[in-house]
Amino acid sequence: MDERHKQVAFLEVESTWKGVDANPAGMCETPCLTRDMFDVPHVFQRLMRIMGIEAISPKRRTTRPAVGHRIYPYLLRNLSIERADKVWSTDITYIPLRHGFLYLVAIMDWYSRYILSWRLSNTLEGSFCLEALDDALSELENHN
């Protein structure tokens, strides 16, 4: 994209902002977006694409399986979960930060939907997952 087209996009954005006042609470110096501006979202999508900017968020279809990836059967399909501590699940997700990621692991009881244990780590090593599991198992022993 050449500079002329970028300049046109910036002028369009600037004209869109005209007449928009600062935050009424005085919290920010820059104009704030209002719902009225999003009546035509494709305008902003086009302008963002022209200017080469994009939102900081996970992209669509972040969990596409790799070619040849084995799909495991769902073992809980016909299982009746009628009491606590019968079925636990775990999940690892990432929390985007300005300069990297934090990884969060959580262990949850399916019956009560209670978070049994969780840990944060700045690396994706297995040790913080094992710590969370050990903590959940020790809580189970303490209650029984």
C-alpha cells in the first residue's frame, strides 16, 4: 500500500472523528467511540485494513487440527455425573499481555462446577500443570 492511499484512509478516519467530544467524565484526552459510529462496521474494517492495523485478539479458528491429528473419543457421552469428585477436567489457556503471554491452567469438578485448583506461568512447561493437579489431589485428600 502506498503512502497516498494510507493518507486518504487517515483523512477518512479524521473526518469520521469530527464533532466527537472527549469522554464526558474527562478520563481520556482522545475522542471516544460511540455506538453510532458502529452502525456501518464494514467502514471501520476497510479503514483498518487500508491502514494496516488490526485488533489484538485471538484470530478465528485458533483450534484447527493438524493434518493427521488423531481425534480421541468422547468418554463421558453416556456417563451420569451424580456427585462431586466423579469427573474432573482441566484446561490450559493463554492470557495475552503487552509483551508476551501468561498461561493459565485450571482444574474443575464437573458436578459442582467448582475450580479445584489453578496456576499461572510465564512459560508453557508442564511443571505448573502438575503443581495444580497435586494441589487439587491434596485438597481431595483433606476433605475425605
